[in-house]
Amino acid sequence: MSDATDAPTRRIVVGYTANDSGADALALATRLARASEALLDVVMVLPSEAHNSIVPTDTGYERYLKEQSREWLAEASESLDDDDLDVAQLLHIRYAESFAEGLIAAAHEFGAALIVVGAARGGLLGRSRIGSVANELLHSSDVPVALAPVGSRDVHVAQGVTRVTAAIGTRPGADALLDASVRFAVAAHAPLRLVSLVSIDLPAGIDEGLAALTSTVHADEVLLAARRELPGYLDATATVATGATVEEAVQGLDWHDGEVVLVGSSRLATPRHLFLGSTAAKMLRELPVPMIVVPRTTTP
Amino acid sequence: MTHQPEPHAPLTEATVAVDGSEHGITKKGLSAGSVGLIGAIVIGISCIAPAYTLTAALGPTVSEVGVQVPAIILVGFIPMLLVAFGYRELNRRMPDSGTSFTWATRAFGPWIGWLAGWGLVAATILVLSNLAGIAVDFLFLLISQVTGNPELADLATNPFINVAVCLLFVLGATWVSYRDMQTTQKLQYWLVGFQVVVLVLFAVAALVEVANGNAFDATAIELSWFNPFAVESFSAFAAGLSLSIFIFWGWDVTLTMNEETKGSEKTPGRAATITVVTIVVLYLLIAVALIAYAGVGTGEFGLGNPDIQDNVFFHLAGPILGPLAVLVSLAVLTSSASSLQSTFVSPARTLLAMGHYGALPEKFAKVSPRFFTPGYATIVSAVVASVFYAVMRFLSEDVLWDTITALGMMICFYYGITAFACVWFFRRIWWRSVRNFFFTLLFPLVGGVILGVLFFTTLIDSMNPDYGSGSNIFGVGLVFVLGMVVLLSGVAIMLWQAWKRPAFFRGETLSRAAAED
């Protein structure tokens, strides 16, 4: 666990597209970068030639696209400057067979700690439904991925990160998540909240009170263990959220406007790669705030 | 685009260093796993779409030149090749998504440039509607073959059902093109391989039937089939040629694609050569086999029968292949589908360039931020192609046939202008080297003259009401009417745009120029 001050500059890669989803991603990334004094790498990924299996490559059109992308990047960059924000940024154009692939390659190239993308389009009521890009990224990234929910572009950058919430499960993967959450909270100078979600979704006939009690007790133990590992200087709290379903449990919690949630990837993921588990997917649907998915490490 | 000054976007130094800002794309920017030799050949064959092309063009060509189809196929390649050389020179010097439009504007100014762009867009929109029309026929044929109910194939002749299904096809193709959804290379290899194998099987089966004495109208193969001078009249020769230009259309892309790919100096040339040899052999084989099997008479399955001419495979696959005919339907369907997608790209990109340079409303220059395709231009192309097809289907029973002939004419028109643009643009450097002499003067000039002659001959001949399928409007051949409507509406829209957007027509956005070195 290293402190942000003695580590090399944190870098954040944001996958930019010149639409609302891209604007959401850029706004969130800028906010995160500003809060954690990170360097922002704004990346546009264009389809590479290898993508073409039917349509012949046309040099003229490729150039047109590149120029158009430059313009888009320049506009995006100007919009950042307008706010007079103190965020260092670099603009890049990359070629890859897919957006996700290009972003992961860029993250490796820059040694970035985080990839930010717009979560989705068409999610109901402003909540996130995962789009195809985010989905592909979540299935293949070995770098933490932040999903900017629809409307992130309306959150003011100066809002910063007011609190970091780590949704701690009871299963393997929590260590990596805890690590990442602490690092991020320290970098962003934000308090950390550990949350354990407990859903009591049992068939009728079982003593609900008892079940709730045992689950809650178990969750409390997990949180307690997690808290013991936290560095002392960190302002941390722990909460158990209960509800009949994961959705209800999430709704029962209070959320800051400037909050960011970290979740670990599913146990189904190959080690060091992401995969959104069912709990995390349910959370994503309910969360009014951005979510960062952290890949689990190889350690059992 | 190349001639616009690079917008000096405030890119950071690191980015400039990484991405390069000199000429748009740097080699570094392209992924290593780019389209290789086989990939280029596959794309080339899939753009030409031999299964679709032959079924659409064989009948009309037979009706013009009779048994001399093989000769016409061989000769038709010559102007195509000559113009393609000019195309390649221009593409090297000023690569631009507007291709013919941009080049002709640079060489001859905005008015001719605009019309060249119009010719390209019109030709590709004509072929889009034709492609979709052929696909509809084969879809119903396929369904009837699979279900064993021959009546289903006749549903394709009901204009309402036909137009409705056709519009659905175009809608699907638009969706796919807009989102730039391409199959994987592997799948595309299989599809193209399948197409070639089925065509060879089809031809061989026809020859076997001939050998077994089961042919519909066995015609002895003669050397004179390959002699272009055996064609009865110059008119027929010209009409046949302009059709055979259509069958090679799309081949030029292999000559210019991936020229910028690292270490690929030889790839485009090789890919183009292998593609064209494959295509020519395939065409000759099928043409010879089908003529030997069915003859050029007007009997039920004769290639001279106007009822089967606009889609010969549709009618001949069953008698020749029996139960295996379903393979031909599949091959033509997949061939049309891939070709629909690659064909969609070219009017869209030209319209995009026209919008970019202010020759059309700016909306046309819009690129989809998510799919990086010319979104608006793609949708406009689709709408125009659909309307065109719907109107034509109700106007004429032989719509497919007449659009193919009109198409050949439009291709001659804009390819001809492109060839002359090449000659004129390079006028100051013709004599710099032997290579320049051949590739920037002689080849494109000869090619351009041939296409010019073809264009005017076809135009004049097509006034005859008996021309092509014999459809006519007020005693004037439908092909002529089609050609004129397309060209004159182009002129009308050009004048309207010149009034609305004078900057382009004053040469302010894209100026005339000539190569100096």
C-alpha cells in the first residue's frame, strides 16, 4: 500500500467519444483526476484496419476520421480549460480492433491506475445499464474500470470526491478491493466507508429474523476484520446495509453527490481480470453515483 | 483531408510526438495486425461479389452480344484496368474520401467535380437498389427451396411484397453500415470461399450436364466466343462493354487499399492481380458453361429469354443443380449481403466529402461519434436507394435489367471523368519519367476515351425504345430516360447548391491545382 505522494504520478485513462456518454466519462475522469492530483490521458480509439473484413480500407477516409477526432479531442480539451481547472491532461488517438481493447492497451502503455468510460446509454431513469463498450471492458480489463453513470457531466468537477465507499463482500477478492479503496481514498483525500450489503432473500418458512441476525453478524465480523487492516491515519467508517434484496440494501444507504463506490469483480473472473458479478450488477442498476470495478488479484 | 491545413488543435506535445501530425495517419497509428494479402483478396472478391454480379449482368450481356460474352468479359477488363491505374495515381497523390469528386474538382474545377461526385453517388445508389432487388428474389427462392414449395418463389414477383421485403433489406444493410458491424475476417474468408466454390460447382455441373446430353440447349463451345470482333455491331459491342465494366466494378479498391500498411509495398499489387485473375477465370468459366448448357436462344431456359435475363442463376440453378440449387441461392444471398455493405460505404464517403467541402449541406459531413461512420450520408443514401427501387419496381417489370444497363452508363460517366482528371492533374509532369508517361498520361487517357465513347454510344442507342429490356416511356427507351433523369436531376441539384452555397463553386473550399513534382 503506497501513499500517492511518494508514488509516481497517478494516471487516469478516459475513453472519450464525442457524445453524451463520452462527456459523462470525461467529466467523471476530470473530477477523479482533480481530486487525486492525477494526470488525465484522454484517449480516442479509432477502428484499426484489421477491423475491416468487408469494407476496403480507404486512406482518405482514415485521414478524415483522424482529423475529425483531433477536432473532437481539441474541443473536449477546451471545455476542460474553460472551467479553469487544474488538471493536467494529454490527448491521444489510438487504433484498435475494439474500443475496449484500445483503452486497455492505452492503460498499459501509460501505466494508468484507472480506466474511465461512460456506463451506458438508454438506462432507465438516469440509472446505469451497462452499454456494450463498458460490458466488453468489464470482461477483459485487468485495470480498474470506472463507469460514469448518465448525468455525470452535470456534476461539477469542483465537487471532488467527498467519500469513497468500498462494497466489501465476504469472499475472495476483498483484499485487492480493500487495497485499491484505501489507495484511492488517500489519494483523493476523502474518508472511506466500508459497506457490507446483506440481502435477506429467503424462501418463506425460514425464520427471517434469525437469518437476518446471522447474516448481519457475519457482515459485522467481515467489516471488523477489514477495519483492522486499515492504516490508522485514514478516516474510515463501516456500515452494514440490509434489505430484502441487494437493490433495497443499496437504496437504504445514504449517498453523497461526490461519492464514488468501489466493488470487486466477480469470482467468475479469471484472476487479474474483471467480471461484474451479480451483486455488483444489481448495485450498478441502483447506484446514483459512479462505480469503480476492481479486478481481483491472483492471491487466493 | 489532405489539402486542408491541419487544424492546429491544442494537442499536447506528448501526443503530437506519439501520434504524429504531419499527414494524418502515421504508420505507428495503425495496428500491426492489419489486412494482409489474403485479407485484401477476400475484400476485393467480396466487393466485386461475383455471384451477384454475374446473375445480374449475364442476361443483359447475352442479349447484347450473344455468344461473345467471354470475349466481352476479357475486353471489358482493359478500360477498367487503364482507369484503375489513373485512380491509383490520384489516390497516392491526394488520398481523400471524396475520390472522384475531389480529384475532378482539383483538376477541372467545382462544376465538373460536382457532377463526377454525383455520378459516383448515383451509380452506387443504383447498384444498391439492384443488389437489394436480387437479394429479395433469392431470399424467396431459398425459402421455396427449403420448404419445397415452389409457389413461394413467385411471391417475389408481387410488387408490394417485393418492395416491402426489399426495403427491409435496405434497412438492415443501413443499420449494419451505420454501426460499422463487420463480420470477423475468418467468417468473411469462409463466405467468400463458399461463394467461389459454389460458382465453380455450378459451372462444372452445367458442363457435366452438357456432356451427358441433358443440357437444355447444348451449344458447342467455339473459339469465336472469345473473339470480340465477332460481335455483330459496334452498338452491341459498346453496350456489352459497358455491362462488363459493371462486372469488374469494385475491383479497383484492391489496387489502392492498404497502400499505407507497413511493409506492404507489394501487397496491393499482388492482391489486385490475384483478385482479378480469380474473377476473370470464374466469369469465363461460368459464362462458357451456362452458354453451353442453355444456349442464347429465347426458349424457357435460354439465356436469350427476356423473362430470365435479369436474374439468370435464379432460373438456371434448379435445372442444373437439382436439389443442390439451394447452394446457389445461399451464395448469391451472402454475396449480395457483403456487397451491400461495402457498396454502402462509397456513396456515403463521397457525400461526406461533398458536405465537408461545402458542395452539399454540412450535415453530410457528420461522422457518428460512436461508430465512426458517415452517419447522415449513409441514411440519405439508403433512403434514396429505397425510393428509387420502389418507384422503378412499379414502373417496370424489368427493373433489375434496366438499372444494370443504366448503371454501366453512370460508371462510364464518372470513371471517365476520373481518368481525364488524372491526365489533366498530372499534366506538368507527364514527361518527367517513363513511368509518369504511362501511368499519368497514356493509360488513363486511353481508358478515359474508351469510357467516354461507351458512355455516349450507350446514351444515344438507349433512346431506341427497344433498347435493353424494351421498356419505354413515351416511345423513348427506359434506360435513356433513367440516365437522363439521373444526370439532369444532378445538374438541377448542383445549380440549387451553387445558389445556396456559392463558396464551393467559387473554388474557395477546394481549389484547382496541378501536380508539380
